[in-house]
Amino acid sequence: RVDHERIQAVGPDRAASEWLLRCGALVRYQGHEKWQQDYNGLPTGPLGKYRIEAINATDSCIMYRGFDYLDGLEHVTEIQLQKCIYIQDECLQRLSETKNLQKSLLQLKIISCGNVTDKGILALHKLMNLEYLYLSDLPGVRQKETTVRILQQALPNLELELDLE
């Protein structure tokens, strides 16, 4: 469950970092090359010093319920969702409706998320600044050609890389 008081107290990046790491995801902060994976090793410092730039949710248990933590993130340029069993269309829809992510997100990879269908991929059309989308091993995506065509019409500058059967 999202702790809105915690977000107020420590700021959106710290609160989101705590949620993501508890779920098994990794975060990388602006100006840092190292991925943060240890919850107890989260950096401390003044509010707003550490800003999430990238999220790698490989094998994590992130799910729709926690996506409110993403609302306040203003600097996320890349997200990787790989082998996330709880990620489904509603999550991608929620991601694409997040105002800050519509502005900042440049790269998105969705790999081996079995509950994602064409509907979820099509929902990504609201990520207007998305430059690169990689889709791989998504058995729920059945109308590949149609989905790709619609998405590329909506986002003409998008580089789309597919590895779908």
C-alpha cells in the first residue's frame, strides 16, 4: 500500500526508492553509475539530493498498487520491466498516464511479462517523449502488426525494437 505520509516526509524519490527496492527492483540516481539494490544502503542526504533516473524491475514484484509512488518522479529517463509477473495492461496504462513520466521517460523495455497484451502496449501512446521501446517475449501481444502500426502513428519519433514470436 502506498504511504502518502512517507512521500511527504522523505520526498518522492526516496519513497519510490524504498518501495522499488523492497519489491526487488534496482534504481540508479542522476549523476551516479552504480545501481542501488540494497535497501539498507540507500543514500541519505538533503531532501531531493538523490533523484531516480533509471529503474530496473527485473524479477521484481512491483504491481499496480504501488504505482502511485511513481507520480512524483520527475527525472526517470529509463525503465526496464523484465519477468515481472504482476505487470499487466493496467500498469502500462497507469505508467503512460503519469504526467512526469510523459515528460521524462525516453527508454522503456518490456520483456517476458506474460500478462501484458496489445491493449497495454497501445496504452503507451501517451508517453510522448519516448524515444526507444523494446518489446520481447510477450505472448499476450497477439496483433503485433496492428499494434506496432498504431503505436508508430501515435509516436512517429519512436524507435521500436521487437523480438516477438
